[in-house]
Amino acid sequence: MKDISELLNYFSSNVGNLIRDTINKNKRILDELQEIRIRCNRPIILKLRNCEIVIEYKVNQNEILATLERLCNNSIYAYKNQICEGFITVKGGHRVGVTGTAVIENGKIINVKYITSLNFRIAREVLGCSLKILDKIIDIKNNSINNTLIVSPPGKGKTTMLRDVIRNISNGVQEIGFRGKNCGVVDERGEIAAMYRGEPQNDIGSRTDVIENVSKAKGMKMLIRSMAPEVIACDEIGSKEDVEAIKEATISGVKGIFTMHGSSLEEIKLNKDINELIENKQIERIIFL
């Protein structure tokens, strides 16, 4: 797990010290910590893999605002676009969810005020976790890959798996004689590469280019036009626009690795656009986690 000492410095001294003391009393927390949630006038909650730890300290509004200012390097306005998307990515690849009162104009969120909750989602990399499925994805004979859809219910590791697949395809796998490929990643919500000031905080390989904060459909088209990727990857496809972009990519000879929410073949086939990709063999492998 990544070091979270820098992450704790974003909190007020009272909140940060309480979390540190709790972790110091039980080192197991570091291995299992997934989220730190603070809410106005409510206790601090540490979400672990299979349980929660409640710290009985009521976080006040000033502490939440002070934390937000630190997250934004004392310039909340500069992070306005990220806040309007509902999250801020910080050094280390950690993402902080933000909720409050949305200000709507012409059907779009233009600001979020009266911030009441912050959810620190701890970034995790599991290097090597994709080794168990690479033989289903990599086509050794042609030094290529099969167009692959990784499927799982929410929270079961498909993004973590996708990230490690990208890393291996980008770097190459010397043990099996697979040469690395130029990969293009559309990181719509910043969960794959976790870019911070233009630098990936997660290991996504030496031949990977990332475009973030753009829709998957638009990002795929931009990458194909500008970076000539051999492989393109994005997380949680499903819309008609996503599928149309994937069709264009595969027709152009670009291979793809994608993920989708689901738990069975029957369930994913309920999406008629995804089913069309499967029927047309533009998706060659489906892997369920």
C-alpha cells in the first residue's frame, strides 16, 4: 500500500492526529484501509476491507473547509472544475470525493458550495495481479492482444486489474517474449493513472499515454488521431457513444482493453450496444472477476 503520511497532513491537526493514533494502535488498518470519511458534525469513519472503525470526534465545518483548502493548495477556485466533477485527485493518486450544495446553471453544475462531506479514497496498486489472466489477453503468436472486456460487480477490483494489464502490455512481458505496445488510456475520472499535475501517480507502464477529464468516446478518438496507439484502454464502458468509438478503433486496427459492471454474460448482453460488439466479435475475450 502507498504511504499515506502525506495524505494525513491535509486534515486539521485534531483530525489527523486522531487518525494517526488509531492506525498506530492497530497496524493492520494500513493494509486494509480503503476510505477515510469526514462529515460535518459527525464522527470520522475509516472504512476497511470488511469493517468500519468509527472515531468519536465530531468534525466541524471549519475543519472541513480548512481540509478542502489544503487539498486545493489554498486556491479552491483553481480546483473548481474538479470540485464540480465531484472529486479532487491529490499526490499519490488518492481521490477525495466532495459533496455539498450544487449550483446549477443551464443544466450543468457550475459550483459546489457549503461543502459538508469529504471522502478520501485510498489509492491502491496491486502489481502483478493481472498475471493470472494475461494468457487470455495476450496473443503470443502474433505479438498482439485480444480485444478484451473485464467484467465485475462494483468494488471487486476491475479497475485495479485493468491498470495492471495496461502496465504489463505497455512494458512487455519478457518471460513469455511479449514485446511492449504503445497504449492509450482514456482516464475519464482519473481512477486508472491518477494524474497529479501531469504525472501519473500509478504505474501504467513505459509506453502509455493518458488523456484525462474527457469522455471515453471523445478521448478514444483523440488518442487515435494524435498518438497512434496500438492498444487503447478505458474503464466502465456502456453507452452507445462508447461503443461507437470502440467500433471505430477496432476497424482502424487498434486493439482494446475495457471494463464493465456486471456479474454474468446474460447481464452484460442486456446492453444491446455491448451485445453488438460481442456478436460482431469486436470483443474477443470476456473475463469475469
